[in-house]
Amino acid sequence: MVQDLEVDRDLVDAFVTASRALVGIAVRSVGSAPTPVTVSQHRVLVLLAARGDLAVGEIAELSGVNQSNASRLVDRLQKLGLVARSRAAEDGRLVRVSLTEPGQQLLDVVTEQRRQEVAAVLGRLPGPEVEKVVAALQQFNDAASEPDDSSWARHSW
């Protein structure tokens, strides 16, 4: 939804700066993965964990890339054993991509590393400020339609 009100420039600048810090944490945490993956490949794994099985076209749309790039991302993840492809039961022409157990394990390792780094940063804030940061980020995540980790689809392997 586009709003007619202009957003405060200082607020935008603060979030842009925070995004750089978070990207740095994200890159470092993805680097801790037991299987080397790129940030884009990691994002595909997150999408599958959060939304369940997806078609390559859906992955492309949700990732903001074209379908051929999404297909290449999935190819690489499949070769690494982190995702699997299967024909959709409802339409045999449709191929669905799903997260494998090793893919979920990779996400768990990366997420734990990320949590540790974020906790270290939050640990440097005064207590009352942490609550304000959490509330602001929850609202931002909701506005960005980014699901939190607790909503990720968990599989029983």
C-alpha cells in the first residue's frame, strides 16, 4: 500500500543503516553454513521453510528474480541435496520444489549463528531500548510481509 504521507527521512536513513548492519550479519551467518551457499540460495531455502513447497515460478516471484535465475538457484540447491523436485499431484506438468532435511539443518545452523550475532548487538543496548527496537522491527516485518521463524513450516523427516 502506497501512502500519501511522506516518511520521515531520518527514519528511512536509520532503517537503511540498520539494513546494512543486518546484511553484514546475514552474510557472515550464511558463511557459517555447513554446505557453502550464496545469500540468494539461502533466501530460497527460507522461502521454502516459510511457505512450504513452491513452483519455480513462485520462487522467482517471491525472490524478485526472473524464472531462469530461480531455476538455476534451484538446480544448484538440488545438486547440493538441500531441495528436492517432484511432480505436483494435482497437475503432473507442475514441478514443486521442497526443502530436504539437510536443507532444514543448514537453515537451523545459519539461523542459530544469526541469532547469536543479533543477541550480541542487542546486548549492547540498554534494556528499555531493546523493547522499543523489538516492537519497531515487528511492525516493520509485518509491513514487509516477512514471516518470523516461528511460522516456518517444520518437517518431520
